[in-house]
Amino acid sequence: MKFHIETWGCQMNDHDGEKLSGLLLAEGFEAVDSSAEADLVLLNTCSIREKAVHKVYSELGRLRQEKLQRPLLVGVTGCLAQQEQVALFKRAPHIDFVLGTMALKQLPRLVAEAQAGKARVMDTGEYPDNHLFPPEVTRRQDTAKALVTITEGCNHACTYCIVPTTRGPERHRPFQDVLAEVRSLVDRGYREVELLGQNVNSYAGGCTFADLLNRVSEVDGLEWIRFTTSHPMNFTRDLAQVLVENPKVAPFLHLPLQSGSDRVLKRMLREYTVGEYLERLGYLGEARARIALSTDFIVGFPGETDEDFEDTLQVLEQVAFDGSFSFVYSPRPGTPSLRLRDDLPMTVKAERLGLLQTRQLALTKAANQRFVGREIPVRVEAHGPNESGWWLAHSGEWKTIHLTVGPGRSLPFGELVQARITLASPHFLGAELV
Ligand code: 5AD
Ligand code: SF4
């Protein structure tokens, strides 16, 4: 049996894909690189915005054609599976099984039942131990940074967000478990980990998130720790202090702001004002200047006026984020914001998005320009060089580095090397090996 997993969405979903892959490999299945070669295709879906859902349905349509030509099992997992559950079978009757986000370990059973000819197999139950996945089973992709789950689910209730529905309430992995996994990753050669959760900084697996970072940093041989994603209201002074003072915590913070207008933030139920967000950034003190900051914005939220949007541009400018991800508001089924009147024309929303992204591009370029001439450590993230002659690496600030080395030289995958930055673009830094 050959399988292929297609994953959309965030790092949590990428990591779920690695877990699901490991489960199938443990069953003796063989991983292949494309659905065309596979007997089983698993769509590991995202439903954060309508566009992500469209991609899944379009792929399902394609697979329906493939299924007419040859025997093929099609499974759907991830956030769309959890959200739609049995409704998925109605919309796409050629789906063989549906696996929820909180029932990953049930995959082999579902596949066996589907193989045995059972129709419409589904498990979208909430298994409270989903986050206690056996680390030795996980089959990580060939990347220099290992993803590690520390918490699943979200207890906030942002009015636009589907995630509390698709990922359930928070469940925290005990810190001893996290440490054991990180140690075993370092034994296997990883030097960098990214701690994952829908809301990592509300961590409560026997210590605070700030403590967890310190404990993980004590693992010998580990060089950098990253984490994603955070809620501003759980960004404490203790956490800021660890980020500033612990040399193993990479100098990068993704802290989603969503809007620069208090009125909009209130309608989003974000639980903070712009002032409170800025106050929290202030916890970083002078170190703020050397910590790369990124954020998320939603534009065109129901009721967002020109002034609200101006406020967002103003905060963007004031903070001068290194980067931001911005999206037009997408109404999601079952979310409270559906009840708000959403009568802003799409043209206006798209125009606002364009303005914000253009401004961000200039800010990112300026932020990147500061690196030119500096020598910084970067981690080699891919086997290279690529066709253009450079190696892909990332800095501690999560800047993409295009690294050129002298002819005939080879770089060690996954290792830190010293790079001199020679060029800044909004999308990457050009560098030479020192
Ligand atoms: N519409 C548009 N963007 C959304 N996000 C979350 N839900 C929605 C939605 N309904 C964005 C937020 C979040 C990021 C992961 O996706 O900015 O931080
Ligand atoms: Fe998409 Fe959110 Fe689910 Fe990640 S948690 S896959 S971003 S809907």
C-alpha cells in the first residue's frame, strides 16, 4: 500500500502530517511523492479561510476523476474534517474516511476499515491524549528544525476564528514529555526546535511557558528554540525576559495584532486594546531593536471603517514590524462574527489589503537593510546549492538567507555557519560565507 499526504495550513498541520505519516509507515505502508503513485491519498486540510477550503474541494474533485480510473482510497483529515464531519461525505461521496484533528491515532483503524470495504468511515472524537503522541512514531520531513507539540487547542474566543471549533479546548503536554522529546531530537542530530501550539504562551503543562523555554534551553546540544503562535494577552513580563535574556531562544517574536483599531479589536473579542498590545511589546525593553517582530492582520472585518483601517496603518508604521501576514476577513461557519453586518464591498477590502501589504513591503525592506554588512550565524536549511548557486539558510531572526559559498565548497545541512550579509530585499538577505 503506497500513501501520499497533502498538507495545507499552519505548522501544526505540517506536524500532524508528520505524525500521520509515521503511523502509516509503522503499519508497513510506503510513502510516495505524488497522489498519482498512491493507493491512499490523505488530504490534511485547513479551514482558516474560505480560500483554503476551496483548495481542498478542488483537489477532492480531481481525485474523484482519478478514482474513476483506478482503485484509490481517499481520506480527509485536518481542520476541514473536524469542522464538516459527516457533511463532507454528502458534498464529496467518494471520500472513504474522515479523521478529526483530535483523533490522529485512530488513522490505522480507519484505513483498515475502509480497506475492508466499509463506507463512510469516520472518527472525529476528542481523544484527550491526542497531544501525547509517541515521538518515535513521528516521521519528520527533511528540515533542519524539528517541530514539537506543547499544547493543542485554544481557549480564546476570537469572533472570526474557526480554530476553537476545529482544534478544541486547550490540552497541555507535560513538560517532562516535551523535554524527553527534545532530548531525543538532539540525540538524533537536531540543533533547533520549534515549540507548537495554537496558543503556546498559555502553556500550563506543569510550569509556565517562560519556564518551559528555560527548561528546554538546558538541553545540551540544542542551539535555538522557536515557538508559534502567541496571544498578546498571554505575553507576560517573564516570557519577555526569557526571550531577551536566554541566548538559546531565537530573537524572533510572532505576535498577532489583527487590527490597529480598538473598536475593531473589541468586535473581534481579542481581549486587548492597541495600547495594551504596545505595552506588552514594551516588556522587551531595549532588546526590542534586535528582536525581529512579525504579526497578523485581518482587514475588512465587519464594520471596519476608513478610520479604523487608517489606525491599523498607523500602528503598522509605529511598530515597524519586520513582517506581517495579512488577510481579507473570511466569514467562517459557526463563528460569532457571522452575526455582524458585513456590507463592505470586496473592492474596498482588497484595496485596503493592497495598501497594507505595500506599506509592509517597504518596512520589511528597511528592516532587512539594517543587516547589510553584519556577520551573523545562520542555519543551513536545505541541501544545496540550488540552480541559482546559493544555499538556503535562516537566521535567528527567521530571515531567509541566500548564501553563496566559494566554488567546490559544501555546507553542512542543519549546522550553524557564519554569514556576512551583502544584500537586502524584502523577501531575503543575500549573504556570503565568512
Ligand atoms: N478570516 C481572515 N483571516 C483569518 N485569520 C483567522 N481567521 C480568519 C478569518 N476568518 C487569520 C488571523 C490569524 C491567522 C492565522 O489567520 O490573522 O492570526
Ligand atoms: Fe488552518 Fe488554523 Fe487549522 Fe492550522 S489550526 S490548519 S491555520 S485552520
